[in-house]
Amino acid sequence: MKYFIDTNIIIDLLKKDKEAQRKIKAILLEEDSEIYINRLVSMESLRTIHNQHTKKFREAKETLDSFEQQELTPKIYEQSIDFSRYCHSKGIRLKGRCEAIDFLHFMTAKYYNLKLVTNDGDFNKLDMAYREYMMEKID
């Protein structure tokens, strides 16, 4: 299976969070699993490592650079805007300051047909809304 790893999983891994480690370990043990991120996930994750932690930064960057990176295409941006507007019209709001980025990650996973791995419960709301959104697009 192919997976898109959300920033919060990477940040939790950097903090040695047991649940994030369990999720990634399960994926890595899966035969033929593939891990994808985009440059935004890489940037969001690496910016959390303070300057005095150069070794940790270098190791994290090497690991992130080893993952396949999916491009954020103009189509993904357009779909993210459209889907975000749809969600807002239905009263669906995401918590936190990075709502636009969350929509980009969600739509990146959908665009490339990847399973999104996240610790953010808001993405469950997006999954349900996405099904309705797609049904309305078909009609």
C-alpha cells in the first residue's frame, strides 16, 4: 500500500512518540509499502528542530529526503481551495492555525491515491465530507 505521512506524525517521531513509532513500524513491516510526503511536510517538520540540534536536524533531513516526494501541483492547490470552500459552506472547520496546509495534505493524498497517515482527528471529518463532495461533483 502507498501512504502519505502527515507532518504531525513526523514531528511526533522526532519527539520519540510511541504511537507514531508504532504506526510507522507497522507500515514499514508491510510488504510493498511505500511512504510519500511532499516538500511542505518536510519543511514543516524540519523547522521544528532548533539550531543547536544540528545532528538531529541532519539525520531528520536525510530520512525525509529518502522518502518519495509528491509534487504539489496547481491542480492540487485548486482542488484544495474548492474542497475547503465546500467544507466551510457545510460548517466544517479544522482546529489549529494550519487549516490551509491540512487541506493541501489531504488533497495531496487524494490526488495521488495514497492512504493518509495522521494523528489529527480533523481528517476524519474531511474524509466524510470528501465522500459527500465527490457525490455532488458526480451529480
